[in-house]
Amino acid sequence: MRTTSRGLIVALALAPVLTGCFAPGDSDSAGAGSDGRLRIAMAVPPVQALSPYSNDATVLSKLSVAEGLTALDKNGTAKPALAKSWKQDGDSTWTFELRKAEFQDGTELTAQSVVDALHHAGAATPKPRVLSDVTLTAKADDADTVTLTTKSPDPVLPLRLASPALAILSAKAYGEDGAVSPVGTGTGPFEITRLSGKTKAKLDRFDGYWGGKAKAPGIDVSWIADGTARANALRGGETDIAEWIPTAQAKLLDKDTRHEVPSVRTDSLVLNTGSGLFTDAGLRAAAREAVDGSALVSSVFGGYADPAQGLFGPAVPWAAGKRVEVTGRAEAATTAQVKAEAKGRTLRLATYTNRAELPEAATVLQQQLEKAGFTVKQDVREYTQMEADLLAGKYDALVFSRVTLLDTGDAVDYLASDFTSEGVYNIAGLKDTAVDKAIRAAAAERDTERRREKIMRAEAAILRTDAVVPLVHEQAVQGIATGVEGVILDPRERSLVDVDTHLG
């Protein structure tokens, strides 16, 4: 079997618990895999009917349904997609020349359709994470030229435009109520022809794709939140590709079907600095000293992880040589002080079921935290059932798996959305002027090496607050049946299949 590894990952795993796999008599799955159609078992069912403005966005890129103006190459550099070229006209102005392309509903890609799509993204509520630290204005210069202007200089705008959340869809996609549907409205080589709730989707080859005809005639997708069921579907020949095989199941797969991928995903303990127990810096420091992520590597992850060195792990190779010493942390409360300060109060520890390792990790962390004097109660549910509560600060701590380079391929975007005072994904509720200043400094830097240095200074500023305690850097395991060719093994978890993926 041949696979390809392309450089540029749920993000977050979001999915109702589905214990079944492919129903033998289902009309959508009967005969699946025949006539060259690919069968894929995915772990992240649609949260908002595959809207690009939700955590569904990566599904659209993994399945090659929709595209942005740019894409990311294996080195994380912006490359042409719907824009065939671009140039920077000033600190805040860029001009993009569009290629000739067609939407799956038969309409033509034009500059105005790009302007409209980016306007809808900017007006979305909540705003996509990729736009959390930038204000973007688009103008059509002529039929195939678009000028983009940012309120302040944005040196990585071409990287930002590669985000799945900024996919360009046809006018038909955008409803008056703000809903967005990618069904039949993308530009990619595969068109969604049927979306059956949160369980199945049917995709057919789009023969009008500008990049050439896909080798596979279509894709049949089933979403299976239970990782063991996904692995069993692969072993039983019911699927051709099963993503995110749990570490407990990985070694049970035949070595020819098990593919390990270095991941930019970091699992952390996120502490709520905005309300509850962990508004106290001393208690946060006590929690940080209590937890030991290295204990999870072999016990929970079966060796498919590395002990965390910070927010960025081995799959971000430049980070290690630029890491900055963390100083100025609060003094940790002693066990006696924790018991006194937290007396009568329960540490509400949350995690979600969609990634099989997280509940087990939460149990280990609970034991570590209780040893340090905390009284801990877990809340473990499917992610979509708890996201609103997480963002509203209703938990004290979250065991969280985050793809650090998901949205733009540039670390600043992740830092801005998750840790700035106005960040749209600031689960920690962090409001720290030094952190904000450090992230702004990194965002404004145009030189690549200096930008990376400032990113690592921002990392140190964030870790100083103990708002987040990195635990492990994951290694992803993808299950691929023998005879399937051209699957993309992507450390950023954005890509899975493209025009070259097919049954051999």
C-alpha cells in the first residue's frame, strides 16, 4: 500500500456516541466499496450540519469537498488553491488572482463570490477562530481579482486563508438565517450529495473540478464515535479508512493497516482562571505541580505519545530550539493550604468521550489532584453536550486535546484564540495583559525566525499563569486497509483524501 504524507489537525473530537458501524442492510452502505467507492469511518460527526464556521470545518478539508484561496504544503507554507497567485501591496493590503474554477452547483467562481464568502465568515456568530485576531475586508477589483485589506498588518494572511473555516462556497450555500450548507456548494473534487444527520454522508466525484478528475468515483462516510467500533470496522472489512484509532486498539491492528503519524496535537489540563477554585494562582500552581503527564504516556497512550515539553511538541520541530524558560510563576499552595482553601468546594473536572484516551487520563489526573488535597468530581460527556458550558466557565478544569496548528498553520492564531483576553476559544478565561502583549508582538512580526522566537516568548508568558498545564504530545494512528492508495497522513489533521486516493 502506498500513502502520502502532506504537511499540514478537531480539531477537537466532537461526536455523539455511536456504538454501531455499518449497518449491513442500509441503503447508503449496501455494496459500499464496490465500483471503487471509498468507505471511511470518521470520529467527528457534524456539529452544525458541516458548517465551515463550526468544528465541522476540517471534515470539509479532509474529504476534499471545499477549498480556500490558499492551501498549505508539507512545510506549512501557503500554496495556490482557488487563488493561482497573490502579492502584497502594502503592510495591510494583498491582491489575489483567481484561477478558473466551478462550484459544484454549476456556477462559476468569481471575485464577487469570494468577497461574499469572506463577508459571511466575518459576520458569523460566533466568529470562526481563524478570524479571532484579525479584521478582514474584501473587494472585487474585476471578475478574477480580489483585494484583501486587514485592519492591522497581518504577515501570515496567505496562511490564514488556507483555514477550512474560510472555504469559498457558492451563493447557494448561505441562508438568510446565517446557516451555511456545503452540500453541493464547494469547489473540491468530491461533492456532498447526501448528509444523513450525524451518522452518514454520501459524496460523489465532481467531474468539473479544476484540478482534474478524482481517481475514486465517490466516498461513503459513516461517523462512529466509539474508537473500538472504528477499529473493528477496519478489521472486519467494513471500511477502507478508519481515522483516529485509539491507542489501546492500535497494536491489535495488522501492521500493514496501522499507520502512525506525528501530530501537532497537545493534550493539556486547562484551568479556569475566570471563576471558581482556580482564580487563585496558588491553587493553580498546586494543580500544575500535582499532575504528571509523563505518567500517561505508557499507561493511557500505550507509548503513542511524548511527555509534553510545552504547548508545542516534536511535530513542531522549530519550537524545541527556541523554547524560553518559564519564570515568575506563583508559589504553589501546600497540601494543607489546598485543603484549607478548597474546604467544602469541589473541583469540577471535565473531559469528553470523543477521544478514547481522555476519560482514562482524567481518572489518573483526579487521583493526582486528590493526593494534592483537592476534592474532585468528574463530568465526562460527549463534547458537543458540554462545549457551551466550557466556554461559559462552568467547570474548574478540562482535560483537553487541541491541535495547535489547525486553523492557519501558524501558531499565533492558536495562541490568540485560546489565550488572549478577547479570544473566541478562551476556555481558560485567561485575561492577562502580559500574555496579550506577547501574543500581539508575535502577530505583528513579519520575519519568520523572529516570529517564532516571539511565539515561544508568548508560550512562556502563558505557562507562567498556569492557565494550562501541557500533559502529552499525541501521535495519531490511522487505520488504512491494504490496497488503498494515496491516503494523506497529515500531522495537522486537515487532510485525508484527495484526487489521488483510491482503491488499488
